[in-house]
Amino acid sequence: MALTGELILYLFKTKILKNSSLTRDIVNLRIAAPEDFCRKAAPGRFIMLGNDNNLSDPLLKRPFGICNWGKNWFEVVIKMVGKGSRQLGLLQEGALLSVHGPLGEGYPVKNSAPVRNHDESVIMVAGGMGIASIASCLLPTAVNDEIKREKVLLYGAAKAEELVLLDKIKECRPNLRIETITDDGSSGRKGFVTELLKTELQVAGNVTFACGPEPMLKSVQQVLQEFNSKGFLSLENRMACGFGVCLGCVQTIVGDAGSGDVKSAKVCTQGPVFPAEEVIF
Amino acid sequence: MALTGELILYLFKTKILKNSSLTRDIVNLRIAAPEDFCRKAAPGRFIMLGNDNNLSDPLLKRPFGICNWGKNWFEVVIKMVGKGSRQLGLLQEGALLSVHGPLGEGYPVKNSAPVRNHDESVIMVAGGMGIASIASCLLPTAVNDEIKREKVLLYGAAKAEELVLLDKIKECRPNLRIETITDDGSSGRKGFVTELLKTELQVAGNVTFACGPEPMLKSVQQVLQEFNSKGFLSLENRMACGFGVCLGCVQTIVGDAGSGDVKSAKVCTQGPVFPAEEVIF
Amino acid sequence: MVDLNVEIAPGVVLKNPVLTASGTFGYGREYADYLNIAELGAIITKGLSLKPKVGNPGVRITETACGMLNAIGLENIGIDSFITDELPVLQKLKAEVIVNIFGNNQDDYAAIAARLDQVEGVRALEINISCPNVKAGGIQFGTDPDAAASLVAAVRKATSLPLITKLSPNVTDIVKIAKAVEDVGSDSVSLINTLMGMAVDLDKKQPMLGNVTGGLSGPAIKPVALRMVYQVAQAVSIPVIGIGGITSAQDALEFLLAGATAVEIGTANFVNPAVGAEIVTGIRDYLELRNYEKVTDFIGSLQ
Amino acid sequence: MVDLNVEIAPGVVLKNPVLTASGTFGYGREYADYLNIAELGAIITKGLSLKPKVGNPGVRITETACGMLNAIGLENIGIDSFITDELPVLQKLKAEVIVNIFGNNQDDYAAIAARLDQVEGVRALEINISCPNVKAGGIQFGTDPDAAASLVAAVRKATSLPLITKLSPNVTDIVKIAKAVEDVGSDSVSLINTLMGMAVDLDKKQPMLGNVTGGLSGPAIKPVALRMVYQVAQAVSIPVIGIGGITSAQDALEFLLAGATAVEIGTANFVNPAVGAEIVTGIRDYLELRNYEKVTDFIGSLQ
Ligand SMILES: Cc1cc2nc3c(=O)[nH]c(=O)nc-3n(C[C@H](O)[C@H](O)[C@H](O)COP(=O)(O)OP(=O)(O)OC[C@H]3O[C@@H](n4cnc5c(N)ncnc54)[C@H](O)[C@@H]3O)c2cc1C
Ligand SMILES: Cc1cc2nc3c(=O)[nH]c(=O)nc-3n(C[C@H](O)[C@H](O)[C@H](O)COP(=O)(O)OP(=O)(O)OC[C@H]3O[C@@H](n4cnc5c(N)ncnc54)[C@H](O)[C@@H]3O)c2cc1C
Ligand SMILES: Cc1cc2nc3c(=O)[nH]c(=O)nc-3n(C[C@H](O)[C@H](O)[C@H](O)COP(=O)(O)O)c2cc1C
Ligand SMILES: Cc1cc2nc3c(=O)[nH]c(=O)nc-3n(C[C@H](O)[C@H](O)[C@H](O)COP(=O)(O)O)c2cc1C
Ligand code: FES
Ligand code: FES
């Protein structure tokens, strides 16, 4: 905050360095960024991304996880689901973008700002595009060098083609155990990723990081509770601003310890990652 | 009209074949088009052009003169003045467009639909982007073959760089006399194009075609009246639809002969070219 | 094949719920080059008055963010020319025709309604009580429940044609006005007309429009339109026709979901003259894919 | 150097006419990373009530064509937390602070105004009589001239702070309401608050927003805002603050031209948190280029 003299968030215009298609409607954008920005990136943090060529439709920027970064670039993986993501996903090399970020508090890994927990090894659970968030714990060299405590990656998607980023992840973490599962059985078992999680939780002493669609996060929460195991969920509530002023993204969470109350938290600044037991869906 | 079984207007999606910059803010787009469409093109007719990639901002299509055409393509020259023209002007080869047209009634040249007058030779007067409309009498091979009755091209612009399309015109009509004039004297004389017109009108028996900004057309009208000479003006009133339904483009013109009344005409369907003496500015 | 028939007023069953909005479809035949206008639910004519009307001077249209302002000023050819020159063409083209009417006062409205009463080929009248561009007429009727009721009652007496009252959104409580006209015999209501807006030309330091203010239409107004349609549909028992910013089948379906029995397409016709036919197809495909037997099962099914 | 000072209420001279709109600028310090908030004319806080308020459940925002709908439900930390936790920070940042207030009834409004009366660092109050998301409070006051006047009169009695009344656009005649509050001592008026709108989720067959309806903001509403500002500025003699869809210096200048003494930037802050500072610069450059000595010569100069 400017108050303390230290700039934590950046607002800048930049360029697409590369747009690679991962599937018919999922792309991987590599984007140029200032070094200061990249130093503040951390697993689970995100940015608000806007097309700089467009007029006022779409109007708002869109939130995407920073799934990888280096000295002066970062990457996002975008699934084109509506007008905003489609317009961004179709931009080519050289196109201009506006970026705010890095935003939010990420997963409690060693080098992320809020060190909440870093003892146990981590079960990573990704559902669909949740992989973009989970990948931010696995791909960046910065993270790679400091923590290597992931135990397994459990990755579910509708079908085999939608399991993206696996090659990259294998390259960065050759020894990581990866289990996939699909709705239609086209890769790994047929079923939901929470089934894989149940198996992993048979052994205690781990912490779970999960990102995916809300129904999946709900059942991850249930499973964790069942096994009385610790975990963190990354939420994707709708956002207008990304920096705590619109109150559009709030999530009901449990109130002060023991009070039985609930309170509302801004997913953009207090999250997007929350302790699993605190979220009230 | 479908009533008569003959389709006069076309509505189609197409591609940019080429975008060539003429100046920093003027481009020449070559656009693919069905042969039927091209057969209906004629000097002074126009199209409504919309960017097919955009969402709803800008919303409406924009009118541009068909300044040249061949068997299955046509060209427009676009000056980027606001959000609509800028977005279109920045599109590159392969970009998708929506087109309606050809629209309107053009200049009374031999092979254009409404043959109103084709005896005299023609003094062509272009002011600024009015050249796009005037060029439609000079560039197309179709026109070139049938009529060669232009006497001179009088072309005024703010400064030398803004005198566009001259090379092309010289190529198509090597024998055409061309006089230029600029506000700052950077090409030809310093002054307004109507001064050149006065000189030409010293000799009687010609007809004038003029296109340019409204103040220029007003003074062309005055000069013609002064010399009691016949002429046609191409107007550029704002248009929402281009095919006669919104009544946004209407121009006050003189009413039925001798009645002294005025009436309103739709520039898009009854124009854009009107006999000079009929227009009431 | 899903049944797209809708009854927009007692006895007025249209083959589908897609109509064209007044003032954006000319007198209909201008579109005959682009689509088979007989395939539309109905076309609604440009607003007609007893005598021809010239409209506003100066710039009449200007684009705004995702919308446009117009101040045409209800220019029209007058009811007699319409009946002799336009209506026969529309009948030949087999279009269903609804005539949009307005006047400067109650008598004008009644007179034009009476004039159309026995005219063949007119399915219903849409009473424009809401045009923001006519100072003397429209606006007062459209913004006061009593004035609106008294006007509609007068028209009701003058004709046996089904009556659709077209409501203004420039009011504090559109539900009140809808109920007021329902009470005096309006067979249905259509909404919304344009929102009153303005644009200025910074270079010239003048209003953009000759008329200073104009009516805002297009996608920009869709959220307001959808809200009003939803509110009115909850409150009245006559059919509601939804208008405002509809550019696609998805938009149209959203209005039907919110309770509209039919929709009118306005500004979108300027952008894509074939849009009406495309929306009919889009609605059919959507409902078929989801195994609806008839569109009326879908209408108002918002949870 | 052009003089950008404007007096938005008697004695409240701001260094420039660019303010931030309530609910889009948090309590101000959230933006301190992006711009020097002391360079803005003033910041207007999120709407504050006597007690903290939780807001609406479910989805609270959704994007529409060139705009957005919000149904936050006036969630806020309550006036006491604001005074202890936020205001000192704003004072340290040297921001000019205007506090936006609301309540569920007249007494609430008067109480919060009284509470703020002697608080240092508060330049003026903006009374939100127009939030469409509070059923019990806001809306009735904002849509009826008598209720608005009685509310503002009560607040007037409770405080000596300058009062800006923020008007709702969801009314038939905004000029009437503006005059009513002028008569009972409002020092200025600000307009517009959001237009009431709605969006539906076709897949889920449900309203998009948890609260069903929400407030429309952004470029889509600019023409309506500009029209109302122009109308009100013609009719009242107190300063008018223009709000609605302003995203650039050009937009801001258009409102000033139409008669606004100052402007508030809302939704645009979400898109570009530095927009306020950019607009100040843009206005200065525009006026300098045209040799204006002071912005007040430009205000209301529409021909
Ligand atoms: C912190 C965070 C991180 C995210 N990371 C990624 C990522 O790395 N990769 C990725 O592909 N997506 C990510 N998302 C989701 C992404 O932001 C949305 O898919 C995108 O904003 C949709 O915009 P649209 O204009 O394409 O969709 P719209 O046309 O607005 O809507 C299309 C669909 O998407 C849903 N939707 C709209 N906005 C959001 C939103 N803000 N969040 C969730 N769903 C939404 C709508 O309900 C609708 O069903 C993230 C979201 C958040 C909040
Ligand atoms: C029949 C016809 C033929 C035309 N042919 C050409 C051509 O060949 N080449 C060319 O460059 N331009 C031509 N024009 C003008 C062109 O249509 C406008 O420049 C364009 O529509 C402006 O759109 P915009 O969104 O860029 O401007 P906006 O952002 O909407 O406005 C920018 C400026 O352009 C003016 N303007 C806006 N719309 C129009 C309009 N329809 N007509 C005139 N001025 C407008 C505005 O007053 C404003 O000053 C023609 C216009 C007509 C009616
Ligand atoms: C250029 C124009 C002219 C219009 N003329 C009329 C009219 O004559 N009578 C009428 O009732 N509504 C008229 N309208 C309003 C439309 O019928 C419609 O209610 C409005 O445009 C909102 O729908 P849209 O957003 O789909 O355009 C006109 C609208 C436009 C844009
Ligand atoms: C998310 C959001 C929250 C808002 N909260 C308030 C509020 O608490 N009090 C208030 O008076 N107006 C509130 N407003 C209205 C704005 O202050 C402003 O009047 C409106 O958004 C129109 O301006 P804009 O188009 O520039 O956004 C809010 C608007 C938005 C978008
Ligand atoms: S997105 Fe605006 S407060 Fe979180
Ligand atoms: S542009 Fe619509 S009638 Fe001419």
C-alpha cells in the first residue's frame, strides 16, 4: 500500500508474447510483465485481465490465475466460456492487454506472502480449469526451487482432451505422481476427482489444495471433513474490481472462532484461497 | 425487391482481402464479394460495413462509398475519424466483415441504374474523403469501359499528404486532367476547391459531380447557381440503417416542381446523390 | 416440430412470438429483400398519424455505448397513404400487420383508430402513448396512469380491433400504468419504448441531436426492459410483449422466460435486416433441443 | 495553468471537479496503490449506515452490454468503524472526504448525519435517497418529491455539514425531486444513481442476481444521465454533480458542458483504478489547449 511506501499491486499495459492453443477452447497466453510484478507473483494469486483494443463491451476485466511466471513474463490459461474470455483467448502475439495484479492471497506455500502452513506435504486436487490455479504451485521455477512438498496431483475433467497442462507439469516435476479421472472414462478412471481424494486421505498427515467448479469444491470440503483433514480451497466468485472495493465477490465464511457467527469475506483480497473448513457454501 | 422477384440488395459476411494504408489514418480495404453484388455496384453507390468480430459496441454498421470493384471484390477507402471507422480501419487481411449493399442511387453515369443525364462531360469535384465517392466514377474497369466523359478532376484537401488515391486514378485515366488545391498550399494552389470550380465553369456545357464535407457542398451549390450550371452532390448524412427504414438520414429537398414546398428525402435510398439545385442545406 | 403459436391478444394468434418494433421496420416492404416477412410473427408499422408528419430537423440519430439515440420525431406518411399504398403490398407479401398509432390528443387517437376499424389486413393496433419526441402528444399520456387510461378508453370506444398499449419506461412505476390500461380494456401491453437520453458534441459545444434529447434503444437498455417486463408480467393478466435491446434468439428467450408472450425486435433490424427470421429459427432450435412441445410452456417459466 | 477549482456546495471548494462515486471506491485507501487520492477533487465513501450491514446473498454482479448490474445491498462497515478505522487513514493520505449515508427510515438518516456533524475531516454528506437495493429504505424517499423533501429536511436539521442529495433516475420527473430537495436546503444534488434493471440466466432459468433486480451502471446509462443532468441543471440554482457512465475526460467534459459543476466516476474505477487521476489530467489539458482560464467558464456552456 502506498501508505507504507511499498507498492503491492501493479496496473500496467502490456503485450502478448505468445498464444498457444491447448484445446479448441482453451489457450495458454504468455504475457510480458515488469520484474517487480513477477516478484510478487505466488501460487494461487491472480490478475484481472482486459483487452486493451476493445471499446466498452465487454466492460470489466476478467480474473485469471497466474499459472506460471518467470523474470519478466507470466502465463495464464484461459477457457473461452463467454464474451470476455473469448475475446481475450482470440488475441494473438503482440496484442495489447491491461493487467492489474498480482491480486489475492494464494496457497500457503513457503514463498507466498501469507505463510499459513507449510509442514505437511500437499495433495493437489484440480477439477477442470482449476488446473490453472493448481499449476501455479508446480510450474514456476521460483516455486520449484523453494518448495517441493507436493505428494500427488489428482486431476479430473469431463474428458481426456480437457486434461490440459499435463505435459508441462510432468516436465517441471518429473517425479510427481499424477492421477487422472474423467466423467466419461476417456482418461484414468471414470468418475469424480473426489473419489481419488478419498483414497489419498486414507493416509493422514497431509494437506489438500483444491481448485475447481463450486460443486466439486463442496464435495472436497465434505470429504475433508469426513476424514478430519486440513485443506485449502480456491474460489472463483464473480468479480468486478479484483481489489476489494465493489463487494461483488463476497463469500460467506465462518465468523470469529467459537462465536457461531458467519461473516462475509472478499474473495479477491482475503482469498481466493480459504481454509476449507471456513467456507460456507 | 423480393416483390418483383429480383434481389437488389445483398446482406453477406465476407473477408478482407487486403488492407493498405494510404496515410496514417486513411486505409484502403479490398473486400471479397459475390459476383451478383459486384454487378449492382455503380459510381456513387455505397455499402454499410460492420465489423463481425465485435460485440455490440459499436452497434451500427457504418456507410462507406464503393470506390472501386471488380468481378468478385470491391474496395472502400476509410478515414479513421471515430470508434466505428477506426475499428474497421485497423482490421487486417482475413478479418470478417458484414456488408449490406449496394445501396443508394449513384451518379448519373451511363451504366448506373438511374440514367438521369449523360450527355455533357463531367467536372469532378472532390473535397477530402469525398475522393472515395468521386473515384468510383474513375477507377472501376466496368465504368472505365463504358463512359469516358470526365473532363477534369478538381481535388482539394487540408494538405498534400491527404490527397489520396491520385496514383491509382492516374493509372486508370492517364489522360485525365487533375488539379489539386490545399488549405496550406502544400500541393497545388492554396485555397478551396470551389475556386478551381469557378475557373472550369467559365466554359459552359458541362455537368459537375461533387462530394465532400457539407460546407464544401454548400459552396459548390452556390457556385453552380451563380454560373447557372447543372450538377450533382453526394451527401453523407448520418445513417443508422442504410435502407430506408429508420428515417435518420433525411435531407430537406425542394418539393414538387413549382409548388414552392419542401419535402424530406431519404439520403440512403433516394440519394446519396441529388441534383444540386434540389438540396436545401 | 415445436409449436411456436402465441396469442398476443384475444383471437390474435401469431405463428411465432417474433414481431418487429415500430419505427425500425419501415412499413415492412423495405425488408422484403432480406427475409420473408410472412415468416415473422407480425410486423408493426412505423407510428402513423392522421395526417403525414415531417419529423424533426437536424441530426436525428447518434450512436452511444451499445445503443443509439433517435429523435426522428414520428415522421410518417399518414394513415391514408398507408392504407392505399403500403397495406396492399404487405397483404400480397402475406405479412401479419399491426398498426402503430399516435396522435396529438385523445381525439386524434380515437379518429385514427376508427379509421382503421374496418380496414382489411390489420390484425391489431399498437397505441404509442410513450414517444418521447412529441412534446404536445405522447409523453403526458404515457407517464400518468389516469391520462393513459382515459386515452385507451377513448380508443377502445372507437374501434373493435384488438388493442396493444405501448408503455414508456420513463416513469416511476410502470406497473401502475400497465394496470390502468388493462382496466380500461387494453388487450395487451408492449414495453418498453425508448429511454429518454441525450448526447453532446464536445467539439461543437452543442447537443448532438437537432431535438436536443432523443430516445435510447439497443442492447444498452435491455436490463431495464427485462426488469420492467418481468414486473409487469407478474402484475397483469393480459399478455405482455417484451421490447428492448433484443439482438439474438438468446435475448428473445430471456424475455419469454421473464414472462413476455412475444417480443419485438427494434434497433437490431438496422444492424442485421435478417435478424427477425434468424431469431425465429434460434427460438425453435433452442426449444426443440430441450424437448419443448410448445413455446407457451416455456413462457414465464423463470424460477 | 488553468484553474480547476469548483465550489460544489457553499464553502466546499474542491481543487478539481473529479470525484469518485459511492460504492465504487471502497473507503478510499484501497486505491492508494494506484493513484494519489489527494489529487482527486474528493472521494465519496461507500454508503454508510448506523450499524454495519451484510448485504445481499447470492450473485451480486453481472455484466450487461456496456454496463453492469449490481445488487450489493449496501453492505458496509457501519459509521463507527468508518470513523475510527478508515477516516484517519484518509486524512493521512490528505484526501477530501465526502461521506455517503443511508438509513432505513428518516430517524436513521438524521442520526447518522448528527453522528458525523462534528467529525473532523468530513467535508460534506451525500444523502443516498435512491439506492434500488434496499426495499425498506431508499427507494420510496427517492421517487416521491414529498418524501424526499421531508427526509432531506430532517437531515438538514441534524447537521451543519453541507448536504448533497443523490437522486434516483427511476422516476417520471427528476426535476421535481431536485427542486423539492433544493427547497428544503439541500446544498447541491448529485445524479444519477443506477437504473433499476435485471438479467436472467437462460441455462439455469433463474435471475442472474441473488436479489433478482439490480442497479445498472456504466457507459450504457450515460445518455440517460446526461439528459437528466442537463434538465436538472436548467431547473435548479444549486450545483449539480453529474454521474453515470463516465470513463474518460471526454465523458466528464460532456457532463460539465451540460451544466454539471463536478462529476463522479463510478464503474470506470473497476476497469481502471487510475482513471480518476487520468480524467483530471485530461480535463486540464483540454481546457489549457483551448485557453480557458478556469473550468467554471466552461461549465454549462452548451449552446
Ligand atoms: C480468482 C479467479 C481465478 C480464475 N482463474 C481462471 C483461470 O485461470 N482460467 C480460466 O479459464 N478461468 C478462470 N476464472 C474464471 C474466469 O474468470 C471466467 O471464466 C471469466 O471471467 C468468464 O468471463 P466471460 O466474459 O467469458 O463469461 P460471461 O459471458 O460473463 O459468462 C459465461 C459463464 O461464465 C460464468 N462467469 C462469468 N464471470 C465469472 C467469474 N468472474 N468467475 C466465474 N465464472 C464466471 C457465468 O456465470 C457464465 O456461466 C477465474 C475466476 C476467478 C474469480
Ligand atoms: C453515403 C455515405 C458514404 C460515405 N463514404 C465514406 C467513404 O467512402 N470513406 C470515408 O472515410 N467515410 C465515408 N463516409 C463517412 C463515414 O460513414 C463516417 O466517417 C463514419 O460513419 C464515422 O463513424 P465513426 O464511428 O468512426 O465516427 P463517430 O465516432 O460516430 O463520429 C466521429 C465523427 O464523424 C461524424 N460522423 C459520424 N457518423 C457519420 C456519418 N454516418 N456520416 C458522416 N459523418 C459521420 C461525427 O459527427 C463525428 O464528428 C460516408 C458516409 C455516407 C453517409
Ligand atoms: C429510429 C427509431 C424509430 C422509432 N419509432 C417509433 C415509432 O414510430 N413508434 C413507436 O411506438 N416506437 C418507435 N421506436 C421505438 C421502438 O419501437 C422500440 O420500442 C425501441 O427502439 C426499443 O427497442 P430496441 O432496443 O430493440 O430498439 C423507434 C425506435 C427507433 C430506434
Ligand atoms: C458496485 C456498486 C456499488 C454502489 N454502491 C453505492 C452506494 O453504496 N451508495 C450510492 O449512493 N451509490 C452506489 N452506487 C452507485 C454509484 O455511486 C453511481 O451512482 C452509479 O454506479 C452510476 O455511475 P457509473 O455509471 O459511473 O458507475 C454503486 C454502484 C456500483 C456499481
Ligand atoms: S471483486 Fe470487487 S470486492 Fe472483490
Ligand atoms: S439511413 Fe435509415 S432511412 Fe436512411
